[in-house]
Amino acid sequence: MERENKAKIGRRGLLAATGGLAAAPLLAGGLVTPADAQEAGSTGTATTPARGTRMLGNLEVSAIGLGVQNMHRTYQTTIPYRPEMLNIIRTAFENGVTFFDCAEAYGPHEDERILGEAIESFRDQVVITSKFGWNIDLETGERLPGLNSRPEHIKLAVEGMLERLRTDRIDLLYQHRVDPEVPIEDVAGAVQDLMNEGKVLNWGLSEMGLDTLRRAHAALPVTAVQNEYSMLWRGPEDQVIPLCEELGIGFVPWSPLGVGFLTGAIDANTRFAPGDIRAIESRFAPENLPNNLALVDLVKDWAERKKASPAQVALAWLMARKPWIVPIPGTTQMAHMLDNIGSTEISFTPSEIEELNANVAAIEITGQRLPDQVLAFSGVEAPVADAQPTEQE
């Protein structure tokens, strides 16, 4: 009964059959209805604009970004209304967001088209990213098996990105996953060529092995790493984030709200539709949800204390971890976007953050973050280029 009562606090709502998100967030301590948020989007003003900027290496971005991965299709496999996706992106910019995250694999190709159309009128005022690395047909966008980071493929992939994004350069280009068949030095060489042509300004890696990150940075300074990181998945704290700190590399958490979990939109009765990635993540399985919901209860308690929404607390916690961490929550709902950017107004005293860190660390999450077949692409080390033969050989 206690958890049932807590579930009513700060809820974004629940569409139980699909795990969908309804919109009734708290902004700056006041309740904002979906209609209010929609009106804010049409006028270009939000109750709480995003505040401040952060540095990813030498790249300055807004303190919080916007991920557009699901703007062609949500987790629940529904197709969002495209004009509204353009409106959300533009409204985010009008409210201080200058960092927009995309990839050729999102769609594939379609989310780059959405982002390119949305930002065309203010392209020079924002930082955009894209990613290469999955084996995607350059013409059709068909997702083929495996990975492809061959230098010649990277260069052709970037040409397609530039066209879809309606731009002449990509501010931050990531390798989406490490190709176990291509030395990272060869990948860095291809990116360096693109930089020399002015088509790429910075580069980064995602979900890479630690040795690969060191080698990549030695070959061509890395601006940012993008890995999953949230209260729900804290794996990067062990080695990845310390290595980024050592090398002066920024860190961009993907899925900073735990695919909706940390918003309070999921409860013990939630089940996910076929095609929803959460349906195959064991941390959301019926046998694990009751245990893991202790984390949601914690976030809701802190949301009450801070007069904020659960999502704002979860995002503010990430930003409090390091000054060079920039979360990129994605959404297809205006109210949620406005709620998310309001997290830049949430702060913690030293004693509060110490208490919250201890609270989070005390909760042991059960179940894997991804299925084995997907996890196999994380933490991969790139091969070492063949050494020159010695006289003895």
C-alpha cells in the first residue's frame, strides 16, 4: 500500500498495457498540464528554461541535451506526429537547449532527417551529433548484420549524414560501437581526414573498451564518450568515468532516465508490448520490477523534498556527478521535454548529494540492463594493426 501511495506522487502517468508515458510533470514546483506545455511550445517560452553550459573537452554545449532517437518511432512502437517532433526540437532550442543527439542508425536515417529539418533555420547556433558504426546500407538505410567501421565506409556514411542533417559539418561524430575487425587507429585516421575537410569538428566513442578509448585518444583527441548511465545503471562509474576524467574527455549519458523507469511511469504491474526494448531487458521483468522499484520510491521521495519531478531529480543527480557530464534525455512529448530541461534548476547541497549518493548506492538493482546479444557489442576492444614483420620472421 505504501508503494501504491508513493506512485501517485509526481507521476508522469502510466499506460499500463504499453508502458507509455502520459504528461503531467512538475516544473519549478508547480503543476504544468499537457495543455500548458503545448501552449508553451507554440509561444516558445517554458516555465523553466535550461540554464548554463558545460564543456565536453573543448566543445561547449547546453548543460542538458535532447536525444531524438525515438522521434520516428517510440519505445511502444507507435509513430509520433512528425510536425510535433519538429516543434519539440525547436521549442527546446528556444528554451536554451543547444545540444542535439542523433545517429544514422536511428530510423535508420529518419531521425537525422527530422533533426535536420527542425534545426535548419538556426543550425549555426547549435551543436549536433551523429554516429556511424552499425552496418547500414548507405542508400536504402536497411540494417544489415553486424558492424562496419571501414574507413571508406565511414566517409561515405558521413556524406549521407550531412545531406540528411542539411548541414556542411557534424559537430561531434561518434563511433556507435567498436568494430572488432578494424583497428581504432584506422577509424581515427578516417575521422581525421573528415576533420581536415571540415566535415567533422570533434569525435567520440560509445560503449567502447577501455584500451580502445586510450588508443583512440592517443591517435586523435577524443571529445566525448557516450555510454548508458543513470541511477538505474551505474556501471561507468567503475572505470569509464575515471578514465574520461584522466584524459580530459567529456561524458554523455544515454538513457539517463532509465528508459522511462526513473520518471515513475512504470510500476510492478507494467508489461511491455512486443518491439519495446524494455520487454527484453531483464531488469524490467516481472520478477525483478518489485525489487528495482525501491529506486523509484527513492527518487519520488527526493522529488517531494526538492519540489521537483522524479525525472528532474534523476537528471540533476547526473549533472551533480561531474561538471563535464551532459545527459541527453529523449522524448516525444512536449511536456516531458520542458520538464527535463527544468532539471538544470535543481541543485543539491554537499550534505544532500552525499545523502542521495548513499541512498542510491544502497539499492542493488536486479536483472541485466540489456539482453546478452546486445551487451555483446559493449566493452569491445578494437584489434591492433598488424605489426611490421621482423628480420627473423
